[in-house]
Amino acid sequence: MNDQHGDNVHSAESVNSSVNKTIKPLYLKNSDLQIGDQTRMTDYDLMICVTKQIGDEVHCLQLDRNLWRIYLKTKDARTKLLSEGLNYKNITVSLYMYDTNPYLAGVNSPDQKTLKVRICGLPLSVDDSAVMELLDNLKIKPTSKIIYEKIRHPVTKRMTSVLNGTRFFYMNPLEEGKYLPRENTCAGLRVRLYHYGQPKVQRSLLCTNCWSDDHTRQFCRNESRCKVCKKEGHMPGDEQCDAFEIQTNITAFSGTGDILSNFFPCTFDVYGIKHQSAEHAFQYTKSIRCGDLETASKIKEAPDALSAKKLGDKVHENDQWRESKFAVMEVIIENKCVQMPMFKEKIRAAKRNTVFVETTFNGTWGSGLDRKGTVNTKQNMWLGKNKLGEIISKIAKKLRKRKKSDQWSRPKSKQNSKENTRQRDIAQMLRDLRMNSDTDSVSGYNASDTDSSEDAQPKAAATTQT
């Protein structure tokens, strides 16, 4: 008895070891194979049909209520059976074969394709109604209910009863070139959506031709539109644009030839490290603080600022860097100001109402427009945040205050100098008086004695007469 039990265990282990768990089963609805009052298909009947089509590639045939699961040994066999199908009593079964579980995916026919979307990072305590609200905002209509994933054994892939926190649902496939945003907010919490076809590196879905946010330029069929006012027939900076306005109080800069630009080649120290440009300094600091020392070393040796930026763009940002990068940029520009007199004088000489603006398409550091678009567009319509321009304006303001403070201090210094001179003159006069007084005493002459001797003469005469 024990030997027989041991043989059964060994046999089960052998079966499990031979199963390729990465191959998904195919599905059949048993009711689709029922013709009139005929007896329903048995597992033996289905096995004969499948082996006739693909040979000895069947691993398991499982009937669960009305659903057949067909487990095959190879992916090629699965693909062949799904595409060619099989014949059962003159029924072309391929017409009824499903690639996914039709009851989970919410599909009504095998030719109805679905897309599985996984929701990760959402606490189990958040109700499914919040998920549905998120899907409504994304204009998604699921074909299935919200389903909860369960933990599987890492080897046998057998499903346990314990949830892993991930939810998923099925929906109709997206149009070519479209995908769901990976980063989302649900019930005030950050969550991630994953599905087949998403790019590995998440990027914003934005068409640079018509500026719609639901497709890319590659798949755009619309007329070209203005990036600012989103109307056809002109470009940013043209007089036809609703946001057209000539800016007279801005100092625009960009490129390696402008000393105000971070791409301008210049050597200066930041945090004790010598860099070839402000862009080198910024991207190097970013890499160090994000823990990518290898990229930091490459950035330090990059031949130009553009190369340094390309290397830095590949560094994965952490929360600490996202919170501190603006303060880091300010430190870098301050160091550039102190160590480069030409840069310092240029920003200090600017008028008080001057707005410094980087005319690049960078949405964070620049105006988000080129030079023409920037100087001919209302400032409140600039698409970028112009953070670099704001930092330079802030430092220029500090320099103007310091210069004004120096100017105010000069008259005071002169006044103090005159006062000090006056005090020195008084002291010298006192010393001279004392010196003269001492000299007169030695010679027998004293101004105070002159008056008293004159008064004494009549007294002396009176005494004599007496």
C-alpha cells in the first residue's frame, strides 16, 4: 500500500516537472459544441479530435461546468490549434475556440479580442467603485468585472487562496498607437496600469502635429495646429495666434553660444568638483544623488553639454531628487555667477523688470517654445514653467540689491571719513595747544599770568605808599 502511494507521488512529480507552466490553455464552451439533443462531448471525444489535428501535444483536457480548458505541451501546438481549429462531427471548432477565458474576459465570441489590464499598487481596502471611477475618467469600458489576482506557487504555478493585491480587468483592444497611461491616481493614491503594448519607457502620449493627447504624431490624421492656441493655419509667434503679443521686457537665451545658457562651455567648481558647463554640473549631481555612479563618471567626461544631458536623461529619478533639483540648480547658477564675472555682469546689468527666459521646448526649465514663439507670445501662455529663467532672475535681484547697498554705503563711508578727519584735527589742535602751553611756561611767559600781573601792580603800589 505504501509502495503504491509512493509510486503515485513520484508519478505526480514527474507530471508536474514535464508541464510548461508558461503556456496558457485554450478554451471551449461545451454548449457551443452541442447540436440539438445530441450527447455532449466527452473528454475522450475531445482528445481524439485534438490529437488528430496536432498529434501527441495534448497535456490535459479539463471540463469545468460549461468550460473546457485545453492544456498543450508547446506554444507551436497552441498556435496551430487556435488558428486551424479541429473538426468535431462536422463542426469547425476553431470558430468556438477562445484565446482567453470567455467568462472572465466578458466576451461573447472567440473572434472578439480583449486586452488584459493589471492594476498595481492599490491597497486592498480601496473599493472597486474607486477603480470604476478611474476607468470612467480614462474613458474605459471594461468587458469584465474587476478581478483579484491570487498568489501562485513559483514552480508548479498552482493558484493559492491568498490574494497578491493586484487587480485586473479585460477591455476591448486599444487603437493602434494608443495605450493607457502607466501612472495614475485612484482614491487619492498613486497606482500603475499595465497592459500588453505599453512602451517599456513611459512617455507622454502627445501628438506634436495636432497636440492631442490621445495619440502620437506617427498615427495623426489631423491638420497641423498651433501649439499654443491649438488652432489650425499658423504657428506659435505668428500674428494670427490668439496669444500673440510682442514681449519687450524679456532676455531670451539658449544654446552653446549664449553665456546665460547651461549649455555654454565654461569651467567652474560646484560641490568641490570641476565641470565643463552648468549642464554637466546638474546632470552629474543628479546621477550622484540618484545612486548612478557609473553614469556620473561618464557625464563628467562628456565632451559637451548635450552629451551630458543625454546621459543624465537615462538616470532613474528618485523622490529625493525630484524634491531637491530646483535648489541644486540654484546652487549651480550661484557658483557660475561667482566664478564667471561675464555672467555676473550680464545679469546684474539687466533692468529690474527684465524676465529671463530659456527659449527651449523643455517644459520645466524653459518656455516650452522656440525663440520666435517665446518673444511673440503672452507670458501667461508660455507652455513651459521657465524654472531656469526664474532662478537667474532671482539671483539677478540679489546682485542688484547688493550693488545698491554698496552705493548707499559709500556716502556713509565718506561721512565717517570726514568725521574721523575732524576728530583727528581736533586731537591735533589739542596736542598743539598743550605743546604751546608747555613751551610758554618754560620761557616764563604765560598768557594767564599777564592779566593777573596787571591787576597786581596797583596793589603793589598801594602797599608801597602805605
